[in-house]
Amino acid sequence: MPNKAQEQAVEIFTAFLEKKKHRKTPERFAILEEIYHRSDHFDVEMLFGDIKNKGLHISRATVYNTLDLLLACDLVIKHQFGSNVALYEKSLGFKQHDHIICLDTNEVLEFCDPRIQQIQASMESLFGLDIHSHSLTFYATRKKKTDNTHG
């Protein structure tokens, strides 16, 4: 059963496709549904593989084109975390958050710290701006455990 964010995403995507005079195909909505069932960051190949594993016959080109449409209507966010592979995540119904990329494990960790919002508000006031979004990414490695035993 779809959750509130999924239902809202379908409404937004439908309105966007109608406004831009794009076709409302079952394939596009199947891709949207697959994305909004996920809770992780994903690349195009992961998404394509998961769709294929479900027995859906959707081309890689359709996945790419649909992702572009979902980016254009702000239902998906694209990240380029210092690698050649773009990662995506759903954006509707998610709080603003930032990322830590663990370089030795390729994990993407998410965190939310209210101090970042305070800094953003301060910068808006200082420079007379309306900041619409931000991106903060830390790149890290796991600390090596030290062996303190004397043998």
C-alpha cells in the first residue's frame, strides 16, 4: 500500500507530465514507485537491476529519461559524491539531511544537525539571500582499531 509521500509523488509527477505535455506511461510510474519504495541511495544500474529482477520490461534508456524528469520536478535528488557514478535518492517526505561518505567501505551515512540550519539562516540574514537548498558532504575513513595488549 502506498504511503503518503508515494501518493503525493504520483500526484506531483502526474501534474508535471501533463504540464510539460509528456506521456503518462506505466513504465514511468513503475520507476517512480520503485524509487519511492527504496530507503537507500542508488545508482542507475542498481535501479535498473531491481526493476529487471521484478520482471518489469523497462529499458535502461527509459530509466535514465525518467530519472531526468523526476529530477526536473524535484522528486529525486542527484548526488555526485566525488566518484564517477551519480547516486540518487527520493526527496519528497524527507527532512533536509547531509552526508558522510566512508571512503573505505563506500557507505553513505546520513545525518541531520540543527546547527547547520542555524548557519544557513545566519547566512541568509547576513547576505540578504533566500537559500533554497544546500549540500554538505564529509569524506571519511573508518578509524583503525589499535591493539593495546602486550603479549
